[in-house]
Amino acid sequence: MSLPPPQLPPPLPSDRPASYGNNARPSGDSSSSRDVRVPFEFRRPPRRFRNRSPFVVTNALISVNVGLFIWMTLGEVGSVMFGSIDSDRTMSFVISRVFLEQGEWYRLVSCGFVHFGVIHVGFNMLLLYQLGRLIEPVIGPWRFGLLYFASLLGGSLGALLLSPDAATGGASGAVFGLMAASVVGVGQRGINPLRTGLGVTFAINLLFTLAVPGVSVGGHFGGAVVGALVGFLSLAPRSWRVPAWAGVVVPLAASAACFAVAVAFVQG
């Protein structure tokens, strides 16, 4: 079973846009003035997208995760709500080698949408909410979605390699990937991540991953490694002149590689 470590939301950057319809203006929030600001550039989207929400993928992912959790609790509130994985609905989503050996490869993705209790889903969705509002307006919904799913598959692969016989689930692998990508993006801009709330949050979560029993170490570290690799190009500063297609091709290639390694591990 994969349970989340205590997680703290990172501070939002002061230059994030309130919507697609305006320019990147300071938020006016002085509550985190002691933190070094995260200078992610906001690229103004095409005109046809400016009246749409800049957080469409983030909102969709949260809705799906919460909706599935509610569905899984219906009729089985006592077991699912408080963290049991004995529910048939829950077990149909989790990842474990025994299921993959039966050809149920969809579990490499579905495991990222099942949660073991209110605390599990609550912490993961809180952090996804914060990170989505930090990253999605910067790289756009398509590249953000690809980054998320590449990190999810990285977490699935890590969980499979380090704990193949455990029933593992949760969005933590994908969320760790978003955190790692953000930390890499901050470092690329010459800022020490540990001087920001984001870097401290990531460090605390890594420590809890290693210290708290029942946490999927492989899932968290696998998602973080893939997220960092993809984020290295997706969140690269403009001065690097990284081609736009890299933000699409790299996460797709990382996802394919994770799937291929998982297949080789199970069938080997």
C-alpha cells in the first residue's frame, strides 16, 4: 500500500497570471516575501485560448481523482474512506506484478488514480492544485499533461521495480514528478531551490518518503526522476532556445521508455 508523506503546498510565484485574459502581473501576496520568487516566464497563449482557464488540465485531473475516490467509497465507506485496500473497486486499479503478468497493463496508468483514504487523496490533490497553478500556465495544458503522465508512469515503474508484489496506488508519483520538475526549473534560473518554499517542500517529502513505513519509495523516486528529466527541457529558460517540440517529444519518449522497461521486467 502506498500512503503519502505529510505534504506542504509550495508558494505560488508572484508573477503568475490570474487568467489567460491578462498579462503576468504580481499577485500582491506578501505572505511569502521571505522566499526567493520563482521566475518562471509566462508565455502569452494564442488569442483563441486567452479566455479559457489556464488550469484546465489541473482541474480535470483533480476532478477525475476526486470523482473516482467518491465512486470507490459508495457502498464501501468503512473500508475505502479510512485507507483499506480490500475493496474490489480499489483492487481493480492498483498496480502489482501479479496483475501485469495477467496482461492488465492499463494498471500502469490506473494506479495513479486510486487512493487509500481521505488523507491520501486530500494531500495529493492539494499539492497537485498548487503545482498545477505554478506550472501549467508556463508550459501550456498539453505539455503539462504530458509531463504529468510521464511522471505517473515513472512512479509506476519505480513502484514495480522496488516493490513488485505490493498493491500500490496514488497520484504521489506524478505529483513528485511535478515537484522535481519545478525544482529543476528553479535551479536552471540560478536560484538555490532550498531557499524557496518549493525546494524545502520537496526535501521534506523526500525525507518522509524514506522515514515513514507504508510509503512507496519506488513510486515517489521514480516519478521524481522522470519529472526532473522531462522538466529539464519543458521548463528551460527562454534563453536556452529549447525547441517547442522538445516539450512534447521528450515526455512521450520517457513514457514509452517506462512502459517498455515495465514490460521487460514483468516478462523477464
